[in-house]
Amino acid sequence: AAAPAARVAAPPAAPAAEKPLAQTGADKTVDECVECNAAAAERDASLTPDEVLLRLKAGNERYCKNEPGKPPLSLNEKQALTVTQKPLVGLLSCADSRVPVELIFGAGPGDLFIARNAGNVFAPSTAASLD
């Protein structure tokens, strides 16, 4: 009797190339982006501290699962961010380049105000920055 043929596992499929995330406001003018930012800031102003914390935790959970974060900003969205600053929350973080705070919380430019210093020390100068 002939020996059974050996089974050879197929090589693993190559990972699919990641598609770049679509820009969020690619079709909006700078003025429209400014209006969108103002509307978002107005909505965010009504959030309770617990709701803000839930949003940060949800963004962190997405980061931990390696899910995509915010899509890249269009040029007009970037320009709109220069008009005003209305971040959702202020955070104190270590001055360490290995801690990408916006990424860790699933946020984008302008979403968080981050004060960084050595050792996460809450000093008067840090308090003034976050006030």
C-alpha cells in the first residue's frame, strides 16, 4: 500500500494593503470648516465630565484594538484650526515622544489641549497653561 500523501499547509495570505483613510472635509471651504469646528465645540460644551471621560475611554479602546483613528485632515480643515482653539479637554502628559496622546485617545489636531512636562508634575506654570 502506498503511503498517504503529506499535507502541506498553504502559505499565509499576504496582508491586505491598508487603504489610506479618506479626508474628512476634503470638499469643504475653510469657512465651512470653521463653522463645523464651532458647531462641534458648541455640542462638546454641553458634555458632562463623565461623558468626556467616556469619549476618551472609547478612543483609547479603539487605539488598543489597533482600529483606525481620525482620518487625516484636509488642507482647509488644517487652516480652519488656526482660526480658533476649542479643545474638548486639557490633559497633563509626560514630555516623552513615545506617548502620542492624541493617538492614544483617538483624537485629532485641535481636539485635546495637552500640557507636557518632565515627570507629569502639576506645577503652577502647568496649571496656568491648562486653565
